[in-house]
Amino acid sequence: MEKIAKKCVHHGVCEHYYYSDKRGRLKTKCCKCNTIAVQKRRDKLKELAVAHLGGKCIECGYCKSIAALEFHHKDPNEKDFGISAKGHTRSWERVKVELDKCVLLCANCHREVHAGERLPTW
């Protein structure tokens, strides 16, 4: 559907898109507010995922910045999806199932594992 310009209480006049609510009624939603809500959800899922896998790199113990922690599939053949692939937001239950196939690595250890410079200890 097309987007329209409409007033948002947070952003003033900006783009809104149409959607149907649970009763099938056509409504509009602010594009900027929606982007912020999706980013908050993704950030929350990452926090939950990092905590689920112990909160630190399984190789070196790094835990300073959540942004530097990544999910590594132990067996690439069992991978159904990348935890943060294409920015999709999935249910926590689906994410947990996929996380159980992963270990938590810091960015440096993750790169070393993929480059064959570090042999996994798990």
C-alpha cells in the first residue's frame, strides 16, 4: 500500500503506512515510530540471547560490550537461520531453539575460528 503524510505525536508530520488491526480495520502507523520499536525489540532479543549463552565469549571470556559478541553455529549443517540475519525479528522461542545450536564468541575469536587460526575448545 502507499504511504501517506500524517502527524505523529512524536515526530510531527512524517510518513505513515497503512495496516489492518486484529479486527481488520484499516489504520496507519508512523514509519519512524515503527523503526524505533523494531530496533528496541532486536536489542532486547540480543540481550536475552547473550544471557542465554552465558554472557561472555566461550573462548576468551570477553564480556565488555554486547555489540562485540556474536553467535557461532557449532555445526553449520544444522543452521536453520542466522540469529540476526537480514534484520528479521523472530519469536524468542524460535531464537532459543537456534541458540542451542550455537556458542557465544567475541568478534575476534569468531574471526579466528572462521579463518582456521583458532581451534574450537567446545
